[in-house]
Amino acid sequence: MSLRSKILPDLIKAVSSIIEQNAEEVTVLDQVLGDGDHVTNLQRGLDALNQQADEIAKLEWAEAIQKIGMTLLSTMGGASGSLMGTLFISMSKAMAGKTEFNQQQFAEVFVAGVEAVKKRGKSEAGEKTMLDTLIPVADKMLKGGSMDEICQSAVKGMESTRDMKATKGRASYLEEKSLGHIDAGARTSQLMICAIVDELKNNSGSLG
Ligand code: ADP
Ligand code: MG
């Protein structure tokens, strides 16, 4: 499979739509464990990406992903803004000089992005954050998992945050009380990953 960057505007639309459909649920999750603004932070970033979709569509991978990262960084705010910005900017650096990616190469790029998020957030797997979705997805991609398996690993990772005690971010102030609730960032990361998987499966015409 080789993926062309021209598919990015369709992916941005698919991601925006799934976040819109689940906005209320995610707001409640971030009200329980945080301050309730996670979905509005994310939607601000996605709105900005939709506004730039035509421009992004003209770019090659590294430039497009860099632009996505910079846009998220400058519009989202919150802990998630700097972490999502870091994810894409670091992916872009790992893409430098290449215009086409097979699945294995794309997996390596994603792993580089996730590693940068760990550094930026000073966090690891098991701390009840978006990383509990992103890390298993990166592992599954590296192992050559199918599209469905990638989405399934995101769902499993997201669900695993329910029984974790938060040690990073605002939720860490709750200590034991954070048990029993899914992390908002883990949920939005899972929704976005599964929406991208669905879009890629349904939009095979855009795969080169
Ligand atoms: P804020 O916490 O500043 O209000 P958001 O509500 O937008 O920002 O995002 C909260 C999400 O960010 C959390 O649900 C969690 O997944 C993620 N997060 C927060 N801090 C960290 C961290 N240090 N490492 C990884 N993810 C984090
Ligand atoms: Mg918040």
C-alpha cells in the first residue's frame, strides 16, 4: 500500500465528524477527570485544519503533516494541544525527504511521533492518557497489523484507561478517584484513529 498525502482533507473531515458526533460524551469524560474543555480544544484545532484543507491538499507529506502540527499547536491550547502538535511535527521530521510511504515506513513515522509525545508529556504507557491509545496503535502498526486490528488496538487501549490511576495531567490530582473513568484524550485519540481506518478502507480509490 502506498498512501498519497492528497487524502488528508478527507481524513480531516472524517475525524471532525466523529468528534462532533461524540462531543457530549467526551465533554463529560473531561468534566469527570479534568476541566471539561478537551473536546472544544480539539474542535478548535480541527476547525482550523478544515479551513486550511485546500492548502494542505497541495502539499507533500512532510510539509502537510508539519502544517497540521503547527496549526494544532497554535489553535488548540490545553495539554492536548502541545502534545498533538508535537505528535505531528515529530512525524513530519521523520518523513523528511520522502514523498511516498508503505505501511511499514508509515508505522516508523508514527512511532517517532508517539516517542516525541512521551518525551514532551514526560509520560509512559499506563498513566491514563492519550498515550494508552497511541502506544498500542504504534505497536500494532509496527507489527504489520491490518486496518481493523489497528482500530481494535485503539479501542482496547482506550478502554484500559478505565482501570488506571492517573499520574499525569489534571486527572492526577484526583488520585484514586480517577479510577473507573475513561480518559478523554484516550477516547478522542481512539475515535480519530478508528475514523481514519474507516475512511482509508472506504476510500481505497485514494490509495495509490
Ligand atoms: P488540559 O488538561 O490542559 O485541560 P485537554 O483537556 O485538552 O487539556 O486534554 C486533556 C488530555 O490530555 C488528557 O485527557 C490526557 O489524555 C492528555 N494529557 C494530559 N497531560 C498529559 C501528559 N503529560 N502526557 C500525555 N497525555 C496527557
Ligand atoms: Mg481539559
